[in-house]
Amino acid sequence: MSLNRTQREKFVSTHISHKYNLLHILPGIEQTQLAGLYLKSFYNGVKRNRLHLPEPLINGTKFCEKCGLVHIAGVNLEMEIVEKSAENNENKSRILQYRCKSCGEVKEFQCENSKSAEREAQNATSGFVAKWPSATDAASHTTTNSKVKKLPSAKERAKKRKMSSLLSMLNKKKEANSTKKSLSLSLEDFLQKN
């Protein structure tokens, strides 16, 4: 049995969402042993259907990379911010650590350094000066925007195709000839009007 495009898209959507929902049900029913198998099945389905996943589903923030369990803070995940200092450097880097309670896997994410972030914020605010456009700038801005050419819609393209057909060209020529005749008065037309 062959599916048409909309049926296939609907099937893929329900199939992938079912696998994704199964991954979220496993911690609730305490069947964490199946998480790795279901996560692999989910990723294979995504790969088979050539779907693009959001970054948190790929980089290890949503699922444990070792056991495949969904990260739920306080239930099966411990989150901790650790400050590490580099040798010969007074700057301390802050790292967010995810520790899976099921398998013990540790995933680290780099955090922004608060001191350097504060310095950058101060530098950015001191160098920024708000400038509002004057009325003449606003008027010139609107005129330049009106010159921007919009793409024609499907309706306009169809109308243009219709107008450029042979029949429409003959009708235009016929109308032009009839308007020429109406502009010039014949003697009969003159006598009938008076």
C-alpha cells in the first residue's frame, strides 16, 4: 500500500511524536532500562525521515548521552555550577554540570563569566548613545521603503498571464479602435445628436 504525500507526512509526524512521548513516559513508570533503546529508536526514525531536531535534543541537555534517560532536574538529574580557575589566570570560569543519577554520566556546559559579563555590559552601555531620527530622516526613510519592489502574488501573476494571451491582445486592439471611432464624429452622428 502506497501513501500519498499528506498521508506520509501525517504518519511520520505521529510516529516520531509517539516515540518522543514514550521517552518522557519512561521515568514516570520507572522503566529507565528501556530509555537507551527508545532514544536510539527515536534518533533512527528522525534520521530515516531526514528531520531536523532542535539543538537541546542533540547536544545532551535534554537526554543523557550514556543511558538515554530524559533529564528531569531533582528526579534523575543533579545540576551544579562549578567554578574552575585556569593556571596562571585570575579569571575563574563557571561550568554548569549535569550529573545523571541513573548512570553517573557528567555533562559540562560553559557558563559566561559573571565578572567579564559585567565589564562587557558596562562597556556596552557607556559606548551606546541613543539617536532618534529627525522628521526629515523619517520622511526619506518612508520614500525609500516605498521604492522597494514587492514580489507579485499568484493572483497578479495569473492576471498578467491572462492579459498577455493572444485573445486579450486582440480585445485590447479592438477596444483601442472603438475608442478612436468614438472620438471622431461622423456627419451622421453629428446630425443625430442635434
